[in-house]
Amino acid sequence: MADLLIIVNPRSAAGSTARRWEVIERALRSRLAAPFDIAFTDRPNHATVIAREAAERYGRIVALGGDGTVNEVVNGLIADDRPVRPDLELGIIPRGTGADFVRTVGIPHDLEKALERLSAGTAREVDVAKVRYRRPDGGEGTRYFINEASVGMGAAVCERVNRSSKRLGGRVSFLLGILRTVPRYRSQPVRLALDGGPAEEVLLDNAWVANGQYSGGGIRMAPRARLDDGLLDVVRMGRTSFLQKLTQFGELRSGAFVNRPHVAYLTARRVEMDTDAVVALETEGEPIGTLPATFELIDGRLKVIA
């Protein structure tokens, strides 16, 4: 009986996972020595359902897709702020527009090398964050994430990218999304409080609440973040002019933008954001709702094969 399940999002990588499936499957069969089963997703959040049902039967569950697929699987492996089973291991085969979490954990984007890492890698524990937020229908939603969430302009960019074909790949898709969103985006007043402290009101362009270092197809939004340090990195960008945004554009991929005067780099275990405006929120590249939102690390950690 197989102890490994691979959950495949055939729509990942702008649909090329489905188009190239015969090639991908041959690589899986030739590179993975251990027996495995495959399950395909066919709708949003299907990977969460599959992972939750599979968690009782498999020791290793692998997400083959982008950051959104990984996030769906994570939400199937966590319940009541803890992994469904303490010995569960998450594997990742990157096939997505962003594939940003793997940049921090060190999993190669190349298929053959990613499979080698899956076969030979060891499991490391990573922190898991939870966000409570306002859903589009007005109710309260809850979601777990292991890489990042963003509020404001970044969420607006993700929404635009997700409406596009993504056929130009992650880096170009996000670049075009940024260029089309930034000129029209207007800063919003947001009240932000860390670890139960007093709230500070700021005019916010964007804020990342990060466990990993990368988002948006390779933007190094939190260069000091560590996956297992028990802290969330909060990178807050205040209001800037369009010209200022353009001058810092080249610093996004290196992370050097965090040294700009209008950027505050903070850490916390709990982050609360509220506003009287409508400010969008995304996790792992997927728009999920709006503020108000509370972000916090949970006590349980997840094992990731890296």
C-alpha cells in the first residue's frame, strides 16, 4: 500500500500541467522509488478536501501545483490549530505561477531536481499562521498559511493576475499585474496593532504578514523571515507617490526596498488590522476577502520535505 499521495492541480502553471501530464507522469514514475497514488483536483478548494480525507491513510502528502495548491493542501492537513496527525509530512512539486514558498525552503523549480529533493530530502518543521478575516459575503472566514499574506496593493495585484491567462509565466504575469495596478491604487487608512499593543493608524500602500521570504513571483518581500523562528515578519509600506514606487521597483526582487524610509519592518506573533475602508486581503497569492483581519501563529508546526 502506498504511503505517498500526490495531489495534482491540472490547471496549475496556466494549464500546462494538464497539457504536459504525460511527460510529468513519466518523470514521477522514473524518479520516485516509493509507490504512490495520484489524485486530481477539479474545483477550487478541492485539494483541501482530498488532503483532509487522505491524512488518515498517508504519511506523506505532496502538492503538485502552485502556491495556491500548496495552501489548499495545508488547510487540509491542519485542524483546530494543529496538524491532523503529528507525523504527517508535506511535499511540494512546484508547478505554478508564483511558486514562491519553495524559494525560501530551497525546493528547486526544475521538475527533475524537485523530484530528487522529494526522494532524498528530510522533513523540517515550519511555522503555520492563521488569519481570521471578512469573507466577500460578510461572514468571518479562517485560513491557514505557511508563506505569506498581504493587505492592500499586493492583494489587488493578485486579483488582477488571477484574472489573467498567466501564460507568460509567474514573473512576467506579476510584473504586468504590478504595472497595471500601481498607477491606479490609492492608499487606505488602516489601524494596525502588534501582540495586543495599541493600534497605530497609517496610510497603507501594502503590508505583508510573512513566514517565508518571497511572494509575487520572486519579490523578496521579507528578506529577514525565517520559517521556524516563531515570529511573523510584518513589512509595512506607507503611502508613496507613483514616482517613489517606480524608483523602488528594481529593489523588490532583492529585498533592498525594506530599507526605504517609508517601509517599517516589524515582527510579532499576532497582528490585528482594521479599517473603515474596503481593503483587500490575499493569502499565498489567492484573494480571499477584506479587512478586518487578525493574523497569528498557531502552536502546531507542519513538517515539510526539503
